[in-house]
Amino acid sequence: MTHPESAPRSLLYVPGSNARALEKASGLAADMLIIDLEDAVPADRKDEARAAMRAAVMAGFSGKRVAVRVNATGTAEQAADIDALADLTLDAVVLPKVDAPTDLGPVRGLGLPVLAMIETPAAIYAARDIGADPAVAGLIAGLNDLAHELKLPDGMDRSAMSHAIQAIVLAARAAGVWALDGVYNAIDNVAGFAGEAAEGRRLGFDGKSLIHPSQINPCNAAFAPSAREIAAAEALVAAATGGAQRHDGRMIEDMHVAAARALLARR
């Protein structure tokens, strides 16, 4: 779970209280499903969502990696969420609002890799320590909450959070864990989503969290290597003889060969 080469490109949030969405999720092309017990579930439907989550996971999602997002540490709902995960086969647990490694305490006993959501200014400053925690397999940028905490007038303007976004990627890379981009809220803006997903890859993210099935295919395309990139990587690997050498008008070394092999592994 901790190797960025095997990171999911697309992580779709599925509301635990939405029976139809849970039923349809198996047939979707998302690399990972995140059954959500937190923000997507109304306060008066938490118990219903936990029961539906358990039933869905026990029924199985063939060929899918499955995680569950529990409520944050310190909330009244978290203990019941954790109890509901008992005896389930999951690939990860998603923990929101992780401001410090101590927030990971309640989920450590699950023995599952944790995807920690970085959603506050305090979390940005603690991201390196959070990512380095042995329980953590990846960091998810929680940019909606971060924009709110920063009091940004336009939460869609990612450029206003550029320092924070890069800090998340840096922390994940320093720790050797996944770096996963935040959600895009404008469901009907196809071009806008594609642009943000492409930007996320350029910034170094391994994949992106999603809030609607229509975002899955463009996300997978954005985080998969293009035909041009594949051809260039294949040529570089074929030409490499070890050490520094000239290839296609530039100097390459073992680092570039390793990067080309990693790209080819994501085809």
C-alpha cells in the first residue's frame, strides 16, 4: 500500500446512506471506492449508513480496492464507525481532519493502512510527521475544508492554495506514501475537471478523489501516461546502457531510467 507506483488514479466517494450508489459502484471503473460515513451522510442517517456499508462490503466489490471514510477523531460518531469496521476486509481506512499524528490513535487498532486527510493549516504544518507515521499509506488533500479554514473568497481558486498543495505532495514524497488530490465540486464542468486533474498530475499527485461517477474516466485518463509518454519511456529504457549518457538530445542517467520504468508500470 505504501508504494506510489501502485497508487489508485481515481478514488470515488460513495455515500454510505445511498443504497443505489453502493449497488452501482461495483460496475464503475474507479480504482478505489471510498464508502463515506462522514460528510456525505446526514447526521440522522449515520446508523443506517454504517449498516449499509457493512452489508455492501460483505457482499463484495469484485476487483475493487475498497476503503471506508470514518468520522474524525474527537467526534461523537467515530467510535461507532470503527466498531462497524470489525471483521470486514478492507484495503484502507480514510481518516478526515488529521491535524497531528496523535489523531491517528483511534484507527491504529484496525490494522489497516490509513489515508490521512490534510484539511487545515495545522495539518499542512504537520503533514511531514503525519505522512511519516507507520500507519499512514497516503495523504489526501482536503481542499474544500482548507479553503474554508483559510477564509478564501473563492474556494475554487487552487492557485491561492498552491503552497499548501505542494506541501502535501512534498510530505508524501518525503515519507514514501501516496499523494492524492482533492475533489472537484463542479460536477457538470467537464472541461474544468479535466484541467484540474491534469494540473494535479503535473503537481506530482498520484491520483485524485472524486465525488461523481462522471469524473472517473477523465480522471483515469489524466493520471495515465499518454501514448507519447509511453513511446518516449520505452525508447529511453531501450537505449539506456547504465550511467550518464546522451539520449534524444539530452543527458540521462539511472534516475531517468527508473522514472521511465515507473511510468510504464502505470499503463
